[in-house]
Amino acid sequence: MAGSKGKVVLAYSGGLDTSVAVVWLSERGYDVITMTADVGQEVIDLQAAKSKALHSGAVKAYIFDLKKTFVDNFVWPSLKANGMYQGTYPLTSALSRPLIAKTLVDIANKDGAVAVAHGCTGKGQDQVRIEVCATALNPKIEVLAPVRDWHFTREAEMEYALKHGIPVKATASSPYSTDENLWGRSIECGMLEDPWNEPPEDAYELTVNPLTAPNDPEYVEITFDKGIPAALNGTAMNGPALIAELNKIAGRHGVGRVDMVEDRLVGFKSREVYECPAPITLINAHRALETLTLDKKVLATKKELEVKFAELAYEGYWYSPLRHSIEAFINETQQYVNGIVKLRLFKGQAVVRGMKAGKSIYRHDLATYSEGDAFDHSAAVGFIKIWGLPIKTWTSTYPSQEKAEIPIEA
Ligand code: ARG
């Protein structure tokens, strides 16, 4: 009685788990529609994924190039927020999940599906993100998580796959669990689970080892328009092209390797390795340009909201009222973030070496100690009197307890 339960839209990677999920859901009475999203992962063959989905029994297989949407609606908002979870992780995987959830729900609404489904396990946070985002977008939608719920061992899954004619690759599978998109690559599991182990070189694909990176530095210039990168080395580029190109350039200098112990939403600490050449370069550049163009108090408040923004994105609260409100604040600030930042890429680091902005609140005539000084030196006298008044009043009431720093004879 295939199809008696209605349609389900499954996020489909083309791998073993989600292929088995197609069969498993079909056997349980669903008409399975698959959705494969290209968010810039290098490893995917979209046409092969499509035919594999149909071969596994999907009634329809969508493939979408979502690179531009991903960058415009998820990556750039995060860059404007200098988005880094726990100050370190540029949110690579976390940013693609709300887009995947949205696409699943959009298809479900269009094709009249009763449910959406994903292939996440029960231990990660991708399940949380996809499910929380999907139900935020359509509170009535049911979310199925076959891989989490079917209780297959690896062997049983292989056997089931073979029985249903799903090709199981004989190649040695990676010792790591990885996830990739334009905003970087996440690497976890295997020997990385021991935080004492130095990540081996075979864990990395987008970056060279900083120790063997070129001995000559390379400079890049990023032009920002309202907080968004608009040109690389003076050449205007669309978002996906700019990020892909910068991933290559910064990657060959070993920029963007992140190695951290991360506090997962699901309650435990996890050792995570990332490689994010373009994100690290762009966040460094963007943060620097903000120091040149934004007001002191706006910067300070923005910094607090950035922490919150990253947490919300990490924790699956992308479509939450708070993230939307913070985004409104951030967008208000970004209209002033226009200019060019020059960075030096060298042996694993992307260091800002210069910047300029057409309109900036960095005022040379106020800052200079040379000719052309416009700062009112005489105003300092009254300013210091009043600035120091509260402390002076305090010590004239409660005499200072500070001991002398030099020996004083009694
Ligand atoms: N710890 C990262 C995050 O939660 C990476 C997740 C990677 N996902 C994966 N299926 N390997 O954002």
C-alpha cells in the first residue's frame, strides 16, 4: 500500500543513510520526494544523486542550486554579525540547516506533503536545527528522522541496502564525519575525539598546512558595500564566486584552520575541527572596517548582540523573533560599513594591513600629532576636571588605601 500515508519530502545527500531512508520511508507507506541542495559542497554529483534517489524508489527527486540564496540570506547576514559561535566557529554547518529546512517546507507546501524528513542522527545538533526551523516555518508539518529512529546497526543497514539494490561503495569510508558548504568544512569524530590528538593532515581538504605554506605572503583586497563583500582585488564578483575564489587563495596559505572544544546544544562538549579560509579572512576584514566606520557605542552594543546572534544561529533559532530583531539592528549599522580592507595572507594567518573608507569617522585632523591638528587641546583641562571629579570626591571622603610602590622610610 505504497503512498497511503501521503507524501514526505526528504533532505537527500545521495549517501548511504539517506538512500536507505528512501526505501525505509516508502516501505512505511510514504511517497518519498527527495530534495538535494547544492550549497557549495565540492563533493556532490547532483545528477548522480538524482538518479540514485529515483533508483532507490523516490517518486520525485528535486535538485537545487542554492548557493546564491545561501550566501545572500544566511552567510552575509552572519558575516554582518561577525558570526562566530563561542568566538571561534564561523557557523559553517549551522548556517545551511535553516535553508535546508526552509526548502523542505517550501516543497511540502507546494506538493502537498504531510511531512518532511532528514537523515541526521540523534546526537548532533543538525537534527535540532532542521526540526526547530521546519516547525517554525510550518507549525503543522510533521518531521520524520528515520536514521535516528530506525535502530539499524551499520551492518544491518548495509544488508538492508544490498537487499534493496542500493549501491554500497566498497571504498574505505572516511574516518571522520564531515560536512561542507561554501562557508567551510566541518570535521569531527574518529581520532579527533581525543582533544590531546593533534589533527592529522588527512583531515584537511581546503587548506594546506601553514608550516608548508608558501614562504612569500600574498595580499588581498576586499571591497565592502554596506557590510557585504562586493569585490575581490578590485574585481566585482557575486557572493558565491567571491567566497569560492577567496577559499582557494586563503586556503593555499593555510588560513582558516580552527581546532576547538565546542559546547554543543545537546549538552556535551565536543572536539571540532573546521577549515574556513574565506570566512576567517572576511570576518577579520569586516570587523576591522567596522572599527573605522562605526560609532564607539554602536560597536560595543553590536559586539554583545553578535554573541547572541551566533548562539541563536547555532541553536536552531534562525527563524526566531529575537534573531530577526537583532538582524534589524545589525542592518541599520551596516549601511555605514563601506570601504576597502587590505589583508596579508601568510602561513596560516590573515592579518589586516590597511583599510580605507570613502566616508569614515576616523578623522586624521583629530588623530594627528603633526601639522593640521584640529583637536582642541585647551578643552582637555576642563574635561579632565569633570571626568575625575567623582573619584576625587570619593578619596577626599575615604582617603586612598593604595600602598606606595617605592620604599618610603617610616
Ligand atoms: N559542530 C558543528 C555544528 O554543529 C558541525 C556539524 C557538522 N555536521 C556533520 N553532520 N558532520 O555546527
